[in-house]
Amino acid sequence: MHTILVVLYVIVCISLIATVLLQSGKSAGLSGSIAGGAQSLFGKKKGMDDLLGRISTGLAVGFMALAIVLTILAS
């Protein structure tokens, strides 16, 4: 049981790192900072960044949950 959770934890960790690295930066130069601020203000986040954001949020929740479960099982 513990080994399966550790393997799942490693897979979630690697997936979380990959999804965060695949996301585009919020400030792509001076024009990106001006346009990016307006887009985040009016909520125009669409496309692949939106999908990767949702996936990384889910993976982060899974990461925290698995970390807590593994800590409880270790004690």
C-alpha cells in the first residue's frame, strides 16, 4: 500500500512539474505585462493556458493530499 502511494506521489510530482513548465509566462516582455494585466483584470484567460492551469490546480491538490496521507502512514 505504501509503495503504491509513493509511486503515485512521484508520478503526480513529475506531472505537476511538467504542467507548470508548459504554461506560458505571465510577463512576456513589456507588451506582455501591459496586455497580461488587462487580460487578468477582465478574465480573458482561454485556451491551452486555461487547461494547463486547471490541470496544475488538480495536481497540486493531489500532491498535498498524498503528502498528508503518506505522512500519516509513516507515523
